[in-house]
Amino acid sequence: LSLAADGTIGEHSTTLLEVAMTHGFCMSMMPGLIGDNPLLIGELGFIPVGTDEKTCQELLIQATDPAYRAKWLEKLSEFATDGKATARVVELIYSLL
């Protein structure tokens, strides 16, 4: 569904990472978040995040701005994976057995 959507707003990093991997526009709304979510806010910082009411409202307004969306879509185009995540998880599971 995210491929057909103009954008995705969520709070769970798994869903937002899936959208980011398909280079779709997404943002995270996590009002009241205590601490940082390193996948979204940390050094990577490739998904806009709102953690308080004012920031969430501003992000929702900016999401309707074509220039803002284009800027973030350009930033997401740099996001890539090596395609070996599943193999690494399987290897980790086998190492724990």
C-alpha cells in the first residue's frame, strides 16, 4: 500500500524503513518520545521526526509542500541496502543455537 500512497505517516520504524527502502515519502510522529530512535533520528536522520505537538503540526504542514517533499525524497534516494540483511539474521540465529 505504501507504494500507491503519496506518503506514509507512522511511528514504527519497521514500517517507515520499508517505505524509505522503496524511496517513498514518509515521516514519523512520536509525540512524547523520550530519548532518540537511532534509526530515525541519529546519525542517519533520513526520516523527518516529530516528538512534540508543535513539531508534529509543522511537519504535517510541510508535508503538503512539494519542495519539502522533493528535498526529502532526494535525501531518501541516497538510502540503500546491500541486500544481505536476511542472510545476516539467519546467521545470527544459527550462531545462537
